[in-house]
Amino acid sequence: MTQTASVWFVVLAALVGANLPFFINQRLLAVVPLKTPKSLPMRLLELVLCYFLVGGMALLLEQRAGQIVPQGWEFYAITAALFLTLAFPGFVYRYLYKRHGQGHG
């Protein structure tokens, strides 16, 4: 995989991973069935877990491409903010979007 393809793969994986807790279904990480519907804290915990999974995948791709560049806290703060930004469509769909025929007038 070329370096450009790796970058786009990580961006797409981040987009999917950020929206996974909100869009797909009531399963934990879209795999483990739950007995009760997911609450917002459960979705946020799943969002953090997805952030680390996508970050680990990106780290593996960087290692395959060459030497891993050491990062400071600023890098992780920026990537976490970007991950939250990518999760915005899923959050809006799950909690803010008013569907026709539902809701209070």
C-alpha cells in the first residue's frame, strides 16, 4: 500500500470509527449484542475505544512505512478533536435529528 493510500485509509477508518457508536445498531462495537439499549455514556466510551483502535491501526501502517515518529501531547489532542469532529454527523443523527411522525409537535 502506498503512503498516500495509507493516509486515505486511516482517514476513512476514522470517519467510520467515529460514527460507529451512533449509526450502526445497538451492539457494542457493532459486534457484541447488548441486553439494554446503549446510553450516551456507553456510546462515548465506545467512541474512545474506536479512537484507540483507529490510532493503533494508523501506528501499524506508519511502522510498515518506516520509522515511527515520536509525538507529543499536542498530536493526540488534535487527533482526538478531529475524531470528535468526524463523529458529529452520527451524534446529530442519533440525538438531534427530528424524524417525521415522531417527537412532540
